[in-house]
Amino acid sequence: MIYAQISAGLKLHLAYQPGEGKDDAHIVRSGYLSAPLCGTDRFAGSYRMTINLPLGNACKRCSAVARARGHF
């Protein structure tokens, strides 16, 4: 999983990296990232930036979904 920002000033969302997915049928292809785990409607298909560490303002819904799926 990686933290990704949709646009400047917004929270960081969790997304799956290539080779990851919620199950075997939904693996992310090489060179792509998944949509945010929270399913926000602001996502238009691309991210402004990605980062490996949360900077204190990560999306709470993404974190809750990740915990529910057993990633944290």
C-alpha cells in the first residue's frame, strides 16, 4: 500500500501498488495504482503525488477500510 494525494491541499489516501489488491481477482497491474480505498468521488484517475509515509493527515476512511481488510 502507498499513500497518494489527489490534489494539492487534500488528505493522503491509501491505494494499492502493482501486485497488490483486495483479493486475487483484483490485482493492480504493473505501472498503475488503484483508486483510493475509501472510494472518494474526487478521484479522476490520477494522483498528484505518492509517498510511503503518512504525514499526519491521512484519510480516516481509507485507514478504516485497510484495517477491516486486515492490512494494518
